[in-house]
Amino acid sequence: MSVGERRTSSAKSWPLWGEEEERNVLEVLRSGLWGIGGRWAFRFAEDFARYCGCRRGVPCANGTVALKVALRAVGVGRGDRVVTSPYTFVSTVSVIAELGAVPVLVDLYENGLHMNSAEAAELAEELDAKAVIPVHIMGMPNPMDELQRLVNTNDVAVIEDAAQAHGSEWRGRRTGSLGTIGCFSFQSSKVMTAGEGGCLTTDRDDLADLCWSLVNCGRTPEKDWYESDTLAYNYRMTEFQAAVLAAQLSRLDGQLEVRQRNYRLLLEELEDIEGIEPVRPPEGTTRFNVYTVPLRLERKRIGSVDKRHVVELLRSRGVPSSPGYTVPLHRHKGVVGYCASLGIEPPHLPNADAAARDVLWIPHHAMLTDEETVTHIARSLKEVIRNIIS
């Protein structure tokens, strides 16, 4: 930890916070402007958008809201098709369903965690989809080359689910600036957090203005407070959240450097391990924020052991870990039920099935530590896997 940073009393040792968060929150408290009329939320969104390489940022209540607002802003409605990944948090698809649209799930790259972009782009054009949602899973950017062609031709909106990818980069460009609109979350587990909160990023003024209106009850800046032309929502970020996030943004790059250094060390320590393998960022990733270190069980060596058992053994050795997603979205009961109501059968997505079965996670706060702790994590992994194989 750097000077001025503090941990919560949580066993997870996250989040980190310090004097800047305290000072900012007290300023909001004493101002009496805790919501509407304050300066923090919109200023933070502008600063965060610039950090991402975008001109406009719109603050909102959380990452799920950001996705919903972005989809609605690009015109997604009842019956429209939206192409996305099956290996993601359920919100990515639940917002599609909430708008009455049709989720089209595309399988992952073989041995990867990301939606196959070439297949997604081809399918989007073939089905006349309204939008594609690439998911920058684990903070690793989804390969974007084929999807950026859609953005450049304006054929299909590309809505980045960057909920886990603050500060990550694809070919030198930050996530949130790679598509039509970027959507971020500041929920408790994220590398920037205020407990909750979200932000939309874009270079398009028309979409930024519409997102602002959708988040603010359909209002527009040029009309009176109680006048609105659009049926919309109160999805605003509070001033307290923004005050915390302003401080979190100021320390993000320094924390990413620590995570990246320890991630490289962990990869070195695990070079000779058998039975489990780190899933590395896709080629084209120029910065990985190490939101999560994903590890894939090698079934030929480790057999049919449940990854949740591996996680239990790691936790017993003091290693923070998670089984992660255990059900891909094409098998999620809610998604299956919604698609069935539309007459859609679950697709066959073997690579997503394999990821949900075989990939476990080491969370980012385990990389925001020292060399001794990283060595302990590597040693524990080797011991656990060796005992299982033997």
C-alpha cells in the first residue's frame, strides 16, 4: 500500500481508500448538495471519459444501468437482435431482455474467454442486428478488429461491456473508446469502486446527450426542470459516489502498475506447473488491468475434479479465489426461459461450456500485494494441483 492508503476491515482486503476519499466525501457532506445540483458526478464522468480517450462521459447508478441506457440510446427495442457473449455476468443479457430485444449468443474463441469477434460481426450483419456487445472479460479486451469495422461503417452499434476493464487497452487504445459507447461499473469488486456506480463513454455528442436524458428522467438541459419529452429513468449517480470515484481514479494507474508487476511474477512462478494454466490476454492487448487472473484446469492431467473443490483447497491455504462463472448464459435458467418465450432454442456453445466448467479466478486484490504473497499463491497452486494429480 502507498502512503495514505487504507484497507477496509474486510477479509478480502478491498477496497483501498485514503485521505483523498475522506476529504472529498466530507466536502460533499458539508456542501448539502448530495445529489442534484452538485458538481462531483458530472466532473468525474468528464475526467473518466478523458482517461478512456473519449470526449463525453455520462455518470449513472451502476454498470447494468449503463448497458441498458446505451442499448436504448442506439435504438434497441422490442424484437431487435443483440449479439453478445455467453461468458459474462447475467446483466449483459438481462438488459437485452428488459428492452424486449433478442439475445444472440456467440461462442468463445477456443481455449479463450472472449466472444469470437469475426463470427459475431458476420452474424450481426447476417441477422441485421441492432447492436453487438463485446465483453472485456476479466479486464482483458475482447478482440476488436472485426467489430471496429462495424463502428467505422456505422452498420451496427458496438456497445462495450467494459464493466471489468478500467484502464485496459487494445492496440494502444483504452477500453470505453473502442466502440460506439463504453459501459463501466464501479461495483464493490471492481478496480475502481464506490460500492456502486456506472459511467457511459462516447465521442458522439448525440448519443451522450440522449444518454444524459435517459439517466435524468427524460430531461434536457434547455427545458424547464419538470418538462420532458422522453419516457426515461432516474438512474443518476450520487455526489458521494462521484467524490469517492474521483479519488479512486487518481490512484488507478499506480495500482495497475503493481498488479501488472505481480501478474508477470505469478506467470513466471507458474511456468512449470502442470494441471492448470493461466488464460492470457488475447493478442492485441497492450494493457491488462488484471481485474482477475483466470486459470484453466487441464482436464487431461487433472481429470474430472470440480473446480469448486480446487477453490476450496486454495482458500484453505489463504489464497483468495473464486470458481467464477459456473453456468454460461446459454444455460442460465432465466435466459433459457426468456429465449424459450421467443421460440428460441439454446445454442450449442462448447467453448463457453468448457470455460464455465474449467476456469477459476484469482481476484485483483491478490495482485495488489507484495512479492512474498504472490510466491505463496504460486506455491499453493502447485501444491493443490500436485496433490490432486497424485
